[in-house]
Amino acid sequence: MGRSIASGRLMRLNGCQADPEPTTTTTTTYSSSIASLLFSSQSISAAVQIHGHLSKTGALVAVHTLRHHLIALYSFCRSPASASKLFDEIPQPGVVSWSFLISAYTRNGQWRESLLSFSLMRASSVSCNEFTLPSVLKACSALSDFIASNQIHAVSIVTGFESNPFVANTLITLYADFGNLSSCQKLFDAISISNMVSWNALFIAYVKNDRCERAVGFSARWW
């Protein structure tokens, strides 16, 4: 979205600014309007302009979820530094805030920052969720860090997310990169509700490790 288009939409939103004593309805309406604007923005200049508007109107304080949308926007605009700065303004970040930050680092190839953020989140006694784990596991894979991978896999077991499809699919891809097909198969078998992504992840795992015959036999079970 161009800067001028973003400006026009922000002008219309000025008549719908965050209420200092918002009701659930007004907060939801305002948040939805801003979220729609954020998701349609495609440039860092538009992101900065929207950020400035939200800060000026007090919306970032009144509607805390807007910070998450902005972090995601900065991530999409390849500005993880801006995402990190915004995250630092959150008084007591919870798992959703940490997940957005970790995702921002992973999306932009800042693998070590992603792992560090995950460690800081755990040190802050904030539990992870099914969205945090895939992002940090992708960072482990990119770094070929087998030790960190095992540690985070252990966290997924302790927190009960190992069988979650999102987490398990990422773990299958991760272990395939390390050539550990037995773990890939065990993870697939333990998935609570397997889907096409799960089947495809295991199929690729076998192909990637030159087990094409096993992959063909496995794919026959799809039909």
C-alpha cells in the first residue's frame, strides 16, 4: 500500500479513535479497523506512519493487541529491529507477545536472536504455546543446532505440545534435516490429528534421506 492510501485511511479512522473508556464493542470495532489497515499495508513507510498514528491517539495503550499486529507488520516489512523496539515497550509481555517477536526474528533470518528470545521468555517464567515452538525450531534447523533442537523438543514434551500438528510437523522437518528418520516416524504416529501437511512432511523426510522406496510405500497409504 502506498503512503498516500495509508494516509487516507488513517484520516477516516480519526473519527473512530480509541475510547479512553472503551466498551468491548468499541474496542473490537476499532481494533478490527486498525488490523485491517495493518494487514493491507506493504511498506515500511506505511508501517511507521500507522505506528505514529496509534501512538499519538493512545491506541497502543488502550488496545494492547495492536502492538502484536504492528510487530507482525514490521516483521513482514523486514524490519525486525523495529519489531524488537516495539516489543520492549510492552510492560509485561506474555506468550503471545513473545511468539510474535520470535516469529519476527525467524522470518527475517535472525536465528540466534530467535533462540535468545526463547531463552529469555523461559527465564521470565512465560510458558510457550503451539505457535512459539515452530518458530524457534525453524531457527534451530537453520543453525543446524542439534543440541538446542533436542532441548526445545524436550520442552514441547513437557508442555504437552509434541503431538500438536503444528509442532509435530516442524519437528518432523527438523529431524529429517538431521537424518533421524526414526524420530520422524514416531512423531508422525503420535500426532493427535494428522493432516495433509503431516503426511507431506514425513514423505519429504524419507525422500530427502534417499529412502524413496519407503516414501512411495508410505504415500500409497494416502489413497
